[in-house]
Amino acid sequence: MYTSKITGLGYYVPENIVTNDDLSKLMDTNDAWIQERTGIKERRHIKKGDGNSTSVMAVKASTIALERAKLVPNDIDMIVFATLSPDMYFPGGGVEVQEMMGMRTIPALDVRNQCSGFVYAISVADQFVKTGMYKNVLVIGSENHSGGLDFTTRGRNVSVIFGDGAGAVVVSRNETGKGGILSTHLHSEGQHKNELSLKGPSTEHWVPQIIAENPQEDIPYYPVMNGQFVFKHAIVRFSEVIREGLEANNLEVKDIDMLIPHQANLRISQFIQHKLKLTDDQVFNNIQKYGNTTAASIPIALTEAWEEGKIKEGDLVVLAAFGSGFTWGSVIIRW
Ligand code: ACO
């Protein structure tokens, strides 16, 4: 068996900054409420005509990740693309990246695990590299939330939270013999699927039905979230899966150099930090600037932390996520 490591990483966010005050012009909300409940000050939204889409942003982030890995598109053996907001209903975004980056006819796998999507995607890449089947796997998380949110007061508990952006990493065979991805742990609990979901369009809520019924209140094509329920489960599962990963490697919380939690909500990150007794230096958050970018949030935060020199060779880096499904997971990395 081989081991795998992250050899390159990058992110891209649209230039268009949307502040809480901007949102309060569209719906009954305000900066104080949003900051107090979520920590978010602003987020990025794709602007009509700026050329961005989920796959275009994915390519921009991936191009940076490949450059840093000192690889060209032909070196990539597989794409694993996590998103809940693909450009098309089908096919998924992976094939669009394959085409736009001019890659060989390599496999392109789409992962649908929402906020846990990137952690699931890393785990898939890790398995393919560990077995020796592939040498370099491009792992992407990218989201265009602004194209599908309800920006009226009806949708305010959801729409103020989410932002657009993309992050990507290259998971490669670890030729150094040192460190790398030590473990991944993944979970799901489908009984809570309705607590954070978007019902249609789907085969259960297909387009003609949506048009025919045209429900004024129960609109199946906007996401719905039971915020307090999600919060309560998130704080339990985050801590559990971080400890599970550490224990599998005979490590302890005090060994963590950097925790990159999925940027769900600053209050959730702070709660986990407090529960695990981590210092401010051991946890990285950037939700204040970008909102919750779902599958993109971990690779964006990981890249920013790395660019700021907060992740160095030999550091123990922990990625952890929780989200719709519910699904959750952790990745333990010796950088
Ligand atoms: N602006 C102003 N008021 C609002 C807004 C808004 N954007 N959204 C909701 N409200 C109002 C509600 O209507 C409600 O009013 P009422 O008391 O008159 O009925 C009041 O604020 C309180 O609403 P709650 O939903 O109870 O607010 P809560 O304190 O739970 O905060 C929040 C909502 C921020 C969503 C919180 O539940 C939370 O953090 N949940 C975690 C879920 C989460 O972070 N999800 C992120 C995505 S999922 C993931 O990534 C894992």
C-alpha cells in the first residue's frame, strides 16, 4: 500500500462582494442579526455576466492547485468533484472540468454529500492513490449557491448563510515516505434528510408538477433548513468524528496544529473549539468573509490557512465536516 498527500491547493471566489447590508435591501434582515447568529460579515456571489459558474470556478481553483503541485492537466489520473449546485442537473461537473482543462479521458466522479462533500471526495481520492491505481487525483469542491436561493424574507434563515466559491487540491502518491493523509472517517444518518434539504426539481418534484402546483408557501425548489436542529447535531458529530480520527492514529486533541472545520457557522466552529479546548491558533475560520460555501468551504479555508503560513511541514492538520443528509466526516493529515 502507498500513502497519499496533498501536493497542491488553490481556491477561487467571485469578485462580487455582497454585504449583510446589501441583503437587508432585499429582505427583512440586518447586519447585527446575521453577525450575531452566524459570524458572517459578507459573502461572494457570482454576478450575471462575470463568466463564472460552479464548473468555471472549479477550473480556476484547480488551475492554481495544479501549478502548485507542479503538474499539468495531463498528469491528472482522476477528478473527484463535490458539489450540490452543478451547472447541469446531469451530467455532473466532473466531466465539465475534464473538458475545460483539456484532460485525457480520465474518470470524473461527482460526489453529492453537500457540506461533507469535500471530506468524502478526499477519502475517495485517498483510496485510489493508496491502492496504487492512480498517482494524482484532482479533488474539487465548488458551489454556486446564489443561483438557487430565496432572496425574499421567506428564505432569510437560509439565504444569508451561503456564498459562492471553489477550492481544489491535488492528492498524489506520497513519494517522500513521510506523513500524508493518515486516515479518513465518514458517516451518514438519513433519518434527518428533511432537516436540511432541497426537494426539487427531482423525480418526486418534477418541473411540470412544480409549474402546475405553483405553491406559494411550500416551494420545493428552494432549500429549507431546521437551523436549531442542524446546530445541535453538528456540534455533537463534529467533535465525535474529530476524536474518532485522532484515536485511530493514537493521537490526542492536544496534537492538533490546525483544525479546518467546514465553515457552517462561526458559532458552530467556536462551540467545537471550546468543547475540544483548542486555542485560537489551532482553528482556522474565514466564514466571516465568504459565508458558508458548502463543499468548497474546507478547500478554500485550507488554502487560505496554508497561504498565510499557518500550515507548515510536519503539522497535524484536521479537516472535519457536517451537513445535509446528515453526513459527516474527518480527515487527519500529517502535512
Ligand atoms: N434576519 C433576521 N431575522 C431572522 C433571519 C434573518 N436572516 N432568519 C431568521 N430570522 C428570525 C426568525 O424568523 C425568528 O423570528 P421569530 O422569533 O419572530 O419567529 C428568529 O429570527 C429566530 O429564528 P431561529 O431560526 O430560531 O434563529 P436561530 O437562533 O436558530 O438562528 C440559525 C438561525 C443561524 C440558522 C441557527 O439556527 C444556526 O446557526 N443553525 C445551524 C445551522 C447552520 O449553521 N447551517 C449552516 C448550513 S448547514 C451546514 O453547513 C452544516
